[in-house]
Amino acid sequence: MTPSILGLHHVTATVDLAQPDLDFCLDALGLRLVKKTVNFDNHHVYHFYYGDERGTPGSIWTTFPYNGRGVPVGVKGAGQVTTTSFAVPAASLEWWRARLAAHGLSPIDGEARFDERSLLVVDPSGLWIEIVGVAADPRAPYTQGGVDAPQAIRGLHSVTMTVADAGPTVAFMESALGWRVFGVDGARTRLAAGGHAPGHWIDVLQDASAPHAKNGLGTVHHVAMAIGSGEEQAALRADLLAAGARVTEIRDRQYFTSIYFREPGGVLFEVATMAPGFTVDEPLDALGRALKLPPWEEPHRAEIERGLAAIRYRA
């Protein structure tokens, strides 16, 4: 039996400058910075984690600000998550239109599908971010970021991944990962895992004419799915290897452990554990305030801090 995927865990993007990214996520979206650390594969680059009060899996958006590191602007296209969507109460969409405009952004009406309306906005790095109005979402919002509960983001709604041919992607997600088709709307197939609700959806958009995606500034690097335990993660890895997938070793990300692999359409998937979470190295009320490094990077702290851009933000 395939170990159970619980839904979305997080989405990670490659962004440009650190300060505009912080301003957009904290001041415009009203998210919380739950961890300020570095890219564990390149400690010269920040890794920001945003989410609800404690960074609950399913609420987490993370970014690598790669400005000045020789990374070109990316190409959105087939083989990539092209849109990241956040859930808000349906009645708040016009409020969000005004708020985003007040922050110098230009929201437009998103594509209506599955009886939901949305706003689409381009963030400072060129990422496509969607605010989706939902009829119901029981998740508690973070309300200390300047957005009150009737409007605040509840967490991730879904991601849209673009592929040239949806068939092999959908079949792989069903057979290897346990996702199930929730519905089809035009060229879009919605799959669900762990429930039929915001935070549990991935939309597969078939577009044979889309350019081949290239990772770079302004693109999503990967989407992570949540799994309950390290034992389940190891079992899933063994199943994927037995089925012929190329899967990384289990990697310690300090706040969870992860495996990575690509689905047939080329999108990079991660499967991440729920535990231990972001309070493993700082208390809940202090999340995001200090630069946190994994133990193996602590000997390099002075060098790392000298190389990171100066930033300002509310914590």
C-alpha cells in the first residue's frame, strides 16, 4: 500500500532581491516569517519560510533570493509549477483587490474554474501568485500581519503545474503517490490528497504549446507534499525506486526531512515530513527573528552573515 500523502507541505521559489520579497510576503500578503535561514545547498543565499503562526505544513511558502549570484531570469512553462494559489474567504476578494493595488501591485481577475473566483498578481520577482476565494476553509489564519481574520490567508489553496501531456503525470500521481482526480475543467485536472479541500489540491494544466520551463529568477523551484513520518517517507522512497523512479537520498532539512524526484512531465516534487517543525530551534513567539543555521553551518556563521544582504522586516 502506498504511504499516505497528506496534502501540500510547501512551495519553494527562486526570487530576485531579498527585501522586495520580504515586503511582498509580509506587508502585502500578511504572512508570517517563520524561519530565516540559508539555502542548505548554498549557504550564501537566504532561505525564507513564510506561513501561518507556526508554519503549519500546507501554509508554507518559501523563497531563495538569488540576486547577484549569476542566476538568470527563468522561463515559465511545461515541466514546472507556474502558479501558486493561496486561499482566502470568498467574500474578501474585492478587499484583496484594493489591498494589493494599495501596495503598488496590479491584480487582475484570475481564470474561473471549479466554481471559484480568484485574483492573479505578479510578485516583485515575476512569480504568478493567485488569491482564491473559497466558501469554506477551517484553518486558522495568521492575523498579526496586518490582515484581520475575515480577510486573512488561510494557507495554500493549490498549485498549478503545467505539462505538455497530462496523462502520464496524472497516472504517476495516482499510482505512485496516491493522489485522486477531483475534477476536470477544460485543460485542467484537479487532484486531491488527504482530503478534498484547500491545501490538498494540485491542478495539472495540459498545454502542449507551452515553452520548456527553465528554472531561474521568478520561477517555482519545486512543490512539496506532506507525509506523516520518516518511516512512511522511507517506505515511499523504496516504492519509488522499485518502480524505476530516480529519487534522492533522504535529506535533513532541519525542520523536516525530504526526498526529491521528478514526475513524468518534468516537475520537481519533494515529499517532506510533518515533524519536527519550526519550533525545534526557536520558540513560537520568536520565529523568524534570528538567522538560524543548521549545526553543520555554525562554524561558518561569521562568513555567512558577512555575505548575506542586509534586510529589514517586522518579526
